[in-house]
Amino acid sequence: MTEPRLVEVRKNVLKQNDVIARALRERFHQAGVFVVSLVSSPGSGKTAFLEKTLTMMRPHHRVAALVGDLATENDAARLARSNAPVKQIITGTVCHLDAAMVENALQDWDLVDLDFLFIENVGNLVCPSSYDLGEDLRLVLMSVTEGEDKPLKYPTIFNSADVAILSKLDLATAVEFNWDQAQRSIQSVRPGMMVINTSAKTEQGMSEFCDFLVQRSRMRAAIAV
Amino acid sequence: MTEPRLVEVRKNVLKQNDVIARALRERFHQAGVFVVSLVSSPGSGKTAFLEKTLTMMRPHHRVAALVGDLATENDAARLARSNAPVKQIITGTVCHLDAAMVENALQDWDLVDLDFLFIENVGNLVCPSSYDLGEDLRLVLMSVTEGEDKPLKYPTIFNSADVAILSKLDLATAVEFNWDQAQRSIQSVRPGMMVINTSAKTEQGMSEFCDFLVQRSRMRAAIAV
């Protein structure tokens, strides 16, 4: 009964989000900061992956992170070990970040001081997919422990992402991970999607990933000129 | 701006859900079927856990399962290997089951033919928490690969569940799982919560879990008389 009204209200919320996200993206471009967001299930290793990324990039680039969570500041505390500026966004009962939360969190940051800004979304494979945060690149992480068919089960989040990061590759043997099957799932949902194999623990793929980000930010800078 | 209206509409949806859930619970009790729902992140092993449970219980009890998913029938196909009756509920873009979906899926099932009905929710640690499905017992699964602080990050879902199932215990060493820390997280969110250690792969804890269900269903039957 109430469904059509709910859909309509949802549309308005999304429209409002898009307006703010567009303004954010414009601001990011003008400041010359390349913005990368991360989505995944809870526990697929976003924070470990991001901590490793911040630690590896910080000697060469000015990096910072925003991290969304329902209830704790644990992730911000973990990421702060990289010595990069980090801010936690507590979403309460909301299962995703939205553009207004990002805008709000950035109020006292001068974006021209940054080369890369990372935004770690709330761990959720459904809610974050419809919310543009003004990012340049959206990564979807999928750990080898989750099962190879996650893309088939959550196609929208894989469709809304630009690059898939396979995480926890160090556990691949222990969980009998089938890489070909995972690759088939990803490619059937989003043909041609780039997939990067990583392990934050063994650092497999991490420097390749950092190089990829630097290259992508240069490409965007070249286009902006 | 639109938030208060959204909250109001959401309240109506939840109220409507509660009315249907209440009727379902009454129907389950009259038919003498004990209903168990499962919530967790995507990939924490609900389907493997449930397949093992159905297989172990089927020789002694009449068991069946409903399984919710956004987009595929993969889980129903996996659960059907247990030879128990299984039905898939495809939710589309909706990140949780609701009581109406369950009611609808059960239309052509005669509940008096069942002793236990399992309902596997969509993999999500946020959305399912507010939706009563008329179940007798709600289990929240947490795999050892997800990180010990999940209960602190998703307190609502742990609060709305009756029992916590630690899954994939066979991987505990590989991921350096800290059982004490996980236990502290759970107990700080929900003091006194029962925690069962399991591995669907090695069958650790599985027969204890099945015994627990049988005992709980007898307790409920005793109360109902």
C-alpha cells in the first residue's frame, strides 16, 4: 500500500544527493584531488586494504581518508596508524554514506592540500550503490572468503563500481577459492571490468594498485587541462 | 529536507510488517512448526551452515527452508542438495525479507507437514534488523574472517538476534581470529548472548546446534500447551 509513496520519497532523496555530489565532484576537480571510494560487504577487508594503501602512498603523495560506519570509530583509529589525516563519519542507523555527509565531513579540510582522498563506505553490498559521492573512482572489494558468486547476487553494486579488488588472496588456498569462477561472475555482471588481486597482509598487488591510482589521477588531470 | 517524511513512511511500512508478522507467528504456532531465521553479512556462510543443518536434521525431522536473495536462485539450488523442500524469494533491489514476502512464499505449503522452517535472509547487517518475520528464533552469523569487532559496528542486528553463530571456525588459525575479543564485542552489545562455535566444513558444533534447536522447539511446544 505504502510502497509507491516510499519509492517517490526515495527518488527525491536520490535527486537531492545527486545535486550535492555534482557540486562535490566539481570542487574535487578544482582542488586537484583524486577521490576514490570503497564499497564491500562488512568484513571483506576495506580498512586493512586502505590502511596499507595510505601507508604505501603517504611518502610520495598527500593522502587522507573519510570512513563511514554505523556506530564506532574503530576504523578511523586503525587508519590513523598510517599517519594520514582521517575522519570518521558515524551514520547511526543509515546503511550508506551520502554526498551531504561527505560534504559536511570536509568542511574544515582544505582540499588543495590533498592529492588523494579515500572514502570508505559503510560495509554493505546494497545500500551504497545508488549514492553518488562525487568520487572519481569507485572500488568494490570482494574477499576470497565470501564466495565466488557475490557479483551475481549483488549485481547493482558491481555495476555501479569501476574496478573490482579481490582481497585476502593470502587465504585463497585455505578457502579453496576458485579464481576462474569469480572472474566469470564479475565479467558476466560487468563485462570488461578490471580486477586487481590483492592481499593487505602479504602486500600482493598493493604497489601495483597504488601505481594504478597515480596513473588514473594523471589521466584525469590531463583531461581537466 | 525529505528525511522526516521518509521516516514517517518507513514507520508505516514497519507497522504494516508487524501486523503480518504477528499473524504469521500465530499460524506457525498453530501448525506446530518452529521457525528459525538467519541474518549475516554476505559471504559469512549462511547457506553452507543451513545446508549442513538441513542435511543433519532431515533424517529425524521434517525440515524446509525459504531463502532470500536480490538476484539469483543459487542458494536455493545449493540448499536443495539437502533434499529438503526449499523455495527462493527474489527481492529485486530490496535489501531484506519482510513478513509479506514470507507469507506469500508459504501460500502453497501446508505448514502442519513441517517441524522446522528455516528462513535465510538477504546477506546484510543493517536492513533485516527491523523486520519481524514471525520467527521463533533469530540467529546472527559472524564468520571468523570478518573481524572481531562486527558486533560493535552493527549493534542493532546483534541486538535483534537471539543467538550468535560463529562460523568458519576451521579458518580461525589462518586469519588469527581472536575468540576472546569477539566474545567481548558480542557481550558488550548484548550481554549474556549465547554464542555457538561452528564450522560447516568440519562439522564442528553442528550436531550441538541441531540438538539446541530440537530442545528449543520442545520448550516452545511445552509453553504453547
